[in-house]
Amino acid sequence: MVPDSLSRLVVAPSAIYALLIAAVITFALTPVAMRAAWRLGVVDRPGGRRIHDRPIPLLGGIAILLGIVVAVLPNLDVDRRYASILIGAGLICLLGVVDDRFGIPPLPKLLGQIACAAIPVATGMTIDSITIPFIEPSTVSFGVLAYPLTMIFIVAVANVVNLADGMDGLAAGVCGISALTFAILALSLGRISAGVMAAAVAGACLGFLPWNFNPAKVFMGDSGALVLGFLLACVSIQGVMKTAAALSLVFPLVVLLVPILDTSFVILKRLKSGRSIASADKSHFHHRLLRVGYTQRQAVGLLYAWSGVLAAFALAIRLFPYRTEGTWNLWPTIGLTLFGLIALFVTYYVVVALEIIKYGHLRRFGLLRRSAATDETPLPRPSFRRRARA
């Protein structure tokens, strides 16, 4: 017998249509956005912490947004709430375009993001409560705090994605994996509308990737990264967190763990150094992977794999019937445990083996002075990996 959570996945062809339409439209419109970026002077030039060596046009986010909108409208009954999500996405895209072209100071930019997040929240898209498993009472209601907490969540996810967008194809690939995962989760919970929108986001990322993968011909810019983060936050709320699922809070945290950890490490490092959290540096995961000898494609591939493993773990939590009516089922529990161990191992490898242990070992053996382990310190490449071509 097919589990109920799986049976719902086959009754939403509109999600497949949305994914395909978004991919085709975004792919077709990206060259148009590139030409517009060159004409308007919205170009990212090399230098500083940037790792590209030639000017590259921005505004890829406009093609991403249009691909999502065109895909959603014929496949989704756009009610007041989903209309507000699209309006908020459009306005945060506009905010990103202005920032890409002229630059906006951090505080006005943050206020603009809060205003965009307030639009869907005003229509009732809020995180009213969370369900915490194995604790009684298991449901925690937020009451009036749901409104500010939801806006904080949306703005946080938008900035997490924006800060992680620092390498060819990285944000588009990770967000595509996350969006596809949210689509499957939402459909399994019977949240068809959220599943359709998440599928459209995944399709737009897929259509943008051929232009953005290394060597990139275009960047999405803030106009794309903020939109993707904004929409991922919204579909996670509508598709997962506004349900009675026992692990509704866990799903977004696991699916978005890669950009969340990346941003968390960067912010903590900046605070420890006494710098503003809005300052730019080279302490992101992708910068560190380049310094230990990975090529851009290898680094992006590793981060894709990490995101994919975490996504598979989140899906296993939802789709494996490991507990039924208070009774633990042996084989689904074993399968879920294996997925969890693999996710834990990959996370350990990327975060600890490449980011923490090496600094400690080098200092311990006297190979680095404590003050020498800065963002620019080259680290030796793991011995079991083949050296990248120069």
C-alpha cells in the first residue's frame, strides 16, 4: 500500500507544469536581462572579495522573477494571500535592482526588505505556532508575536540566500534543490498551492543555471537572491510550517541548513573581529573551499551534494513512516537513521574537517601563529584529493 504522504505527490500535475514553464521562460529571458544590464550599466566588476576576473552583467533576477510569475499564474488559483506573495517578491526584486545599480546603505535596505515582508504577512501569512516533537504540550502558539516573527523569518532567509550568493551557480543550485524539496514536502502535506509555487521557483533556478554556472555569463544579483530567499521563506511557511506536521519547524532548518550555517559562521567571525556584520570579506564557505585547493566547479559541486543530502534527509523524515500511532516501525526507522548519519557525516566533513580542525591542527603543531589564521591564510589541500589543475 502506498503511504498517504506519497499518494498526494501524484495528484498535482500543475506543479510539474509550473516547474517546466518557469525553466523555459527563465532560460529564454535571461539573455534579454543580460542585454538590459549591459545597457543600463548594472555590471559586477572584478576586485575586492569577488572571484571573477571580468565584468559580468547582473539583473538575472528579473528573468527569474518573470519565469516564476508566468509559471504560477496559469497553474495556481492566485488568491489574496498568494497575490501578496507575488507583489512582495516583485517589490523586493525592484529593491535589489536599485541596490545592484546604485548601492543602498544597509539600514534603508533592511527597512525596504521589512516593508516587502509585511505585505504577505498583512494578508495572514504568518507562523502562528510551531509543533515541537516529544514535548508536551507540543504546540507553541505565538499569538500577536506571529506577525513580527514571520517578518523576521522572511527577511532573515532572504539575506541568508543573498549573503551565500558568491560563486557561479551556487545560489541558483542550492535554492533549486531547496525549492524542489519544499515542493515535495508541501505536496505530501496536501498544500498544493505552496507546492506549485515552490516548483516554479525550482524551475526558474534550473532555467537560470545554464547561464550562471561556471564560467558565468550573468549573475542574478540582489534582484535574484533576495527574490529566491523571499519566496523560499514564503513557501516554507505556507507549505510546511502552517501545518500540524510533527516536525514542521525542522523541515525549513534542515533544507536551508547550508546557507544558514554559512551566514552564521560569517556573522560570528565578523562579530569576533569587531567588524560590522554588513562588511564584506572572504570567510564564506566557498571562499574557504577555494583556498584549500578546490576549483569553483568542485566547490559548488560539494555544496550541491551537501544540500542534496540534507534535502534527502528532510524528505526521509516526512515520507518514511518511522512511527505509527506511537509505535516505532523498525525498517523505516533504520532507513531514517541511515539518512541522518549520512547527513551528519557530510556536514561534519564540510564544516569541521575543512573549516575548524585544520586551523587547530596547524596551530597545535606550531605551523601557524595564532594571529596568522586569517581569512587569507592558505590551507593545505586534503591529501586524498587530486590536485586541481593550475
